[in-house]
Amino acid sequence: MKTFATATATAALLCGASFAQAEDIKLGVVLGFTGPLETLAGPMADGAELAIAEVSGSGLLLGGSTVSAVRGDSTCVDAAAATATAERLVTSEGVSAIMGAMCSGATGAILSNVAVPNGIVMISPSATSPGLSTVEDNGLFFRTAPSDARQGVVMADIIMERGLSSVAVTYTNNDYGKGLADSFQAAFDAAGGTVTLSSPHEDGKADYSAEIGALAAAGGDALVVAGYVDEGGSGMVQAALDTGAFDMFVFPDGMVGAALTENFGSDIDGSFGQNPGSNSDGAAMYEEMAAAAGVNGESVYSKEAYDAAALILLAMQAAGSSNSNDLKEHIMAVANAPGEKILPGNLSQALEILAAGGDIDYVGASAVELIEPGEASGVYQEVEIDGGELKTVGFR
């Protein structure tokens, strides 16, 4: 419900509209529409575009500017293709900023090859590699997903609390997989657990029996699969089930999606995992709003994508400019206290407050709280497969 609507604010808006030059702003939506997480990309893009439509339709952004989304495919796994896509969006399409990318490797490639050289802000809803916390970004990179440095600790805690003391780990052989595997092993070792073997797998193979054989020989109470649900992660699970090597699996965020239960159903009952998620009021509001628009708001990282796009646009309003080098200075401020708390569907209210010179604390769909160097502090939902369905059993 709108709670900020004063004559002063209205006057300020009208005054601002009369002097500001309205623009047709383009926002890049760069995700892995093909590749190992393609089933997650659609709901993420839809989430970002809900925020874009909400802001553009309000007529309140920068003197009545409109905003449109320009989609680009980062593929998740091909750094050259990701770079080429981002270059096209920046140089040919003229996007002001990028909501994305999706996977950590593609995100790093776009950041170093395109965003930094061209001064373009990126907010990723899902790139979680710990290495992105220290990358040289000129203050241009942010993320609404927490680093896997935290996910590794959360996963270790969940496993230990379930009474499992030893696990084998398979991880997709890239920045995301290796970063998460290393973070988890450090946390699990510190908690008194044992990683019997931590071994990479390549995506796109037809046969994973050799990889599973080595992991089975090492043993463990469960197999941690730090992979992609639409690629080698599911291949490793299938190979384990086919050979009887493991019947208990632990699934981090890259494996948590509808495709997981579609692929394996009740064959993986009792397995569990975690992914970024919130039980906040904003999460429930977003899911209801998304459902009304025909969007799967429950899909992993859809909430974070809505929030990433919203933060970019609200930072533009705070800066009084759509230029990335201006708006980057305002992202942390609009994301955090002090200020009026802003939930999904209330972006018009936020635009009014900012136009009147006020402060907002954007909470959004994923309970956003940004910490230095510009990433989410992180809330995770614990999930379990029961009766062939993914069920949320808690939050951390």
C-alpha cells in the first residue's frame, strides 16, 4: 500500500518532470538462455522484466523516461560468447547497465572485458563465486546473490546437523564449481567432517561412470553435487543411481530447480540441499505478484533477478541519471537503511521518495541487504526431496 504521498512530493515530481529530459532507457538482461542452467533463465528474465515494466509503466523515472529490456544469451559456459553478447548490448543496443550475468565464469568475463572498459554497471542475481568478491571492478559490480563463501558454511552446517560425517564431492570444472567445493570443504573440515574425495566433472559428457567409480571407491555417507541441473550435475546423479554408488545426495543452488525432480522424482527422496531464498513478507508478495503475471516467482533466483533490476533503476532515480558511472554511487544507499522500506510492487513509491530527496531501504523480494564490496549478506532456504517433490524445510 502506498504510504508516501504528500503535496510536497507531488510538487517535486512535477517540477522534476518539467526540467528533466525523458529518455528511452535500455537495460541489458544477460542470462544463460542456453546451456547448463537454461531452465532457470526464463523465470529469472521474467522477474527482472517485471521490475522493468513496473518502473517504466509508472512514468516516474527521470522525468517520465521509459525502460525496455534487451535480452542477451551468456550461455553460462562460453566466455567468448558471453563477451560478444555483452559487447553487442553495450555498443550496438546502447544499454545503460546490465542485469546479469548468470554464471560466475560468464560474469567475470563480461565484467573484465566489457563492463569495466565501458563503465557499465552489472548486478548479477546468481553469480556466486567467492573470487568475484575481490575482482577489480571499478565499483561497477554488485550481486543480489550471496557469495559461495557463505553457501559452503551453510551446506556444511546442514550436513552435520543431519548426522552425516563424511561425504564425497563432485563439482563442475569451472569457477563456480571449484569455488563452492573449496569453500564447502574448508567449512566441513573445520566442523569435524571428512571429505573422502573432491573431484571435478566436465559438462556435456554422455558417460560419467568413471567419475562415479572413483567417488564410490572413496566412499562417504552422501555425494555432494556442486554442478548444473541441466548438465553434468544430473549426469553424475544418474550415473550414481545406475551403479548404486550413492542413494543420498546433497544439492547446492545450481542443482535446485524443477528439472531436478522432473529428472529423478522419488529416486532421490531423502536427499537435501539449499539455495538462496527468503521467507520474508517481500518473498510472499513477489510470488503472488509474479503468479498474477504468469511468471514462476518460486523458481531459483527469480526473486534476486527482480531485485537486481529494481536496484539499478532506483539507483538511476537517486542519481538523477541513467549513466552507470553516476548510478553506481547510489546502489548501496538505496539497498540499505536508513529509509522507507520498499517491497515488491512498491517501486512507484520508491521513485516518488527519491525524486523528493528522501531515503529508501530497498528490501525487495529476497530481503536485500548489501554488504561490502556490494553483495548480498545472504539468506538460504533448506530443501528436501520428499515424494519426488522439492519441499522447503527451513531458512538460514
